Amino acid sequence: MNAPVKTPNPVGLLAELTHRCPLGCPYCSNPLELDARADEIDTAAWKKVFSEAAALGVLHAHLSGGEPAARRDLLEIVAHCASVGLYTNLITSGIGLTRERVKALADAGLDHAQLSIQDSVGKSADRIAGYEGAFARKQAAAGWIIEAGLPLTVNAVIHRANISRAGEMVKLAVALGARRVEIAHTQYYGWGMVNRAALMPTKAQADAAIAEVEALRETYAGVIVIDHVIPDYHAQYPKACMGGWAKRTLNVTPSGKALPCHAAETIPGLEFWNVRDHSLEDIWFRSPAFNAFRGTEWMQEPCRSCPRKEIDFGGCRCQALALTGDARAADPVCHLSPHHDKVAAIAAHASEEEAATEAAYVYRAIKSPLPAE
Ligand code: SF4
Ligand code: FES
């Protein structure tokens, strides 16, 4: 089969080096079926992936997980990425790093670090992470990152338990020396979907947090850049998930499966190829999963005749499947979707009373029990 004529080459690769992680964040976007350590691809296989990615035109390698620092070969992987000319971004919880290790990673060619924080208050942050002492260790890690001369981005996922402190988290990022802060309202995939009822804020809470963070943009102009990912369920139009299916980026899982997005495995019937058996170029241009929702030909109404179809690409396929049972449907976040009332009903369900109580989480873990439907 020939490659589709207009398929652009990818610019980014999200490498999930491992699903192992000391934290248990209840909104984790990893799949519910996590890859075991024994199934992880080895150092040589990752090096091959990064070499092929660079040859394919990928510019940015995002080293993620789980916690990438759980891989003993992280330094070797970073050095290899640098040697093939990739810009490397370490997406880390900070747990598993030491001052010496951060310095060694910077010396090996690491370009940037993105550190997650769970809250601006230690007790709550540790509860959300499911790890006592995480907050203090993250602050230490931020210091080592700055000390090593690496640019730092702080990432904070916002949900009911911390939404009243979205502004405080921006201030904490400034205090930690970050150049950017990403305030990202929870996306309901993977563990986030399992914990949706416990994580969903009220509309009033979401509106207040959005206004606060937007106002801080002006206050901190020239000090820190604020990336603000607003909550899906309260929006009018969906986001262009992944910048369009198989249009800009790809993911490789710890066991070597190449995915167009982190939740793609939830879509039944897609055939994913593994980097053990195929080159990245072959996967990008010719694998069935990458071609399944490329472009706009697969769309049905209302997307097919919508003027925004090249802007948001019908939203998120995985969310469309999860909420309508049809991965080809318009993302029901869109107010034009015939299923939009489902999203509105879920968003409206988060009551003031629920919002005031501390909800129990199903923490992300390998073989964690799932709640009854
Ligand atoms: Fe996007 Fe489809 Fe809604 Fe149009 S109808 S705005 S393409 S999701
Ligand atoms: Fe799969 Fe959005 S997460 S398309």
C-alpha cells in the first residue's frame, strides 16, 4: 500500500519508557491495563526508535511514563536522543531523581524538564498523589533542575480537590523558578474516567478557576508563561485532540506498541503495530491504526459538513467512543453533537454538596481494583 499523498511527517514522539511509577494519581492518562516491567522494550530497542524518529523528522522527544526515572538506562537513552539531534523533554514526578542524577542528565544532553505538582498545599498534594512526602521531594527536584541549568515547566492537573488553588499553583511554579506553568483541567480518559465522579468540579468552580488563571496571565507577563488547558466538559467546542489523529505526534508504549494517542487502545478493532516488528516510518504511514481517522474522510455528520472540521478534526475519538459508543461520532463536548446533552448532564451532576466533600479515589496502580459500575 502506498502512503497517503498528503500525510505530513510527525514532529513529536511521546515515549512512555515505563508504566512503573511511585505515585498513584487518580487522573493518570495511562491505560487501566498497565505494561509490566517484564514486557518493557530494552535500551537497544528504544535507541532504534529514537534514531528512526529523528530520521522521520521528529524534533521533540518527550520522555514520559509512568515515571521515566524508574528506568535505570534513562541516562543512556537521553544521551542517545541528544546524539541523533532530538530535543529531549523529561516529563517527571521528580521522585527517583537526585541532584547527581539531574546533573548527569543535563550533561548528557537533556534539554528541558517538566515537573508535575498535585497541589500548592503539601497535605493535599500528597493525598492526591497517594504518596506521603511527594510534595517535599518535588520541591527539592525543582531546585536540582534549576541548579543544573535546565529550563523548568511545572505541570498541574486541576480537579475538584485543588481547583480553588489553581492561582496558588501558578504562584508556586513562579517560586520554584519555572519558566512555564501548565494549568490543565483533568481530561477524563484512563484513570481519570474511573475517578470522574470524584474529580469533576462544579461549573461554578471551573468558571472561577478559569477567570483566576486568565487574570494571572497579566500579573505574571514577562515572569512566567501560563499554558491553560480549559475543561472540556464545560466548553462549547472540542479540542483538536493530538492536533489531529496521526497528524503531528505519536506515542510508543513501554512494550513498544505505537499509538496515535494515549487512549487509542480503548477503541475496539484498531490494529496497532509494534516497534519490535516495524520501523517507525512504516508504522506512521502504513499501519491501520494510524490511518483509521486520518484527515476528514472518515467523518459523519455533523462534522462532515462543518466549517470547523479542519480546526478541531471532530474532537477526540476516544472521548467520542467513551461517551457515545461510536469512535466516528462528533466528540459530544461539541454543542452541535446530538449527544451533547450527555456531557452537559455529567458536568451538571457535580453538585455543590459533592464538591465540598473529600471524595475517595481509585489510585492508579498495576492490578488496582476497579469500582463497580
Ligand atoms: Fe468540530 Fe464536528 Fe463540532 Fe464541527 S460538528 S465543531 S467538526 S466536533
Ligand atoms: Fe485518543 Fe483523543 S485521546 S483521540
